Amino acid sequence: MVTLNFLCLDSLTLDAITAEVMRQSAKHGPKAILAPDGTKTDDERFNDLIEEIGEVARARTYDEGDTDKLVKELIQVAAIAAAWAQVVDKRSN
Ligand SMILES: [Mg+2]
């Protein structure tokens, strides 16, 4: 029998993701990732996610060694992905 050790995100990381969603919402208003359906399309959400993934790639190459920059970009990816997941989930329920 295989025993899996499930690890959870720590509260600092979850708080950072939540804070990033709130920061993006304040910055982008009706075009924020959590904007209701019809205001922001899934194509736009996808583009936002890919843009942030590109910034992770940049942080890993041109900004190599800048841990703070890499963490910031990863949190932005997580924020967009989590917010988009919530939109999709609410849409289907
Ligand atoms: Mg970014």
C-alpha cells in the first residue's frame, strides 16, 4: 500500500494569492479576472495566464537568481488560475 503525504499550501502563500487577486481586481476593474461573464472572456483570461507564465519564464532566465521576482510572478500565475477556476466553477453551478 502506498501512503501519500498530502501537503497543503501554507497560509502565507494562500494570503499572497488572495491579495494578488484583490490587487488585480482593483487595478483592472470590469476587466479583472473575476469580472462577471460577458465582461471578460475566457480567451482574455487565457491570454492573461499565458502572459504571466511568460513572465515566469523571463524571471527564470533574464532575472535568474532574483527569487523575489520569480515568487511574485508565480503568485500572479496562481492568482489568475485560481480566479479563472472560480469563475468557471460558478458558471457551471
Ligand atoms: Mg507578472
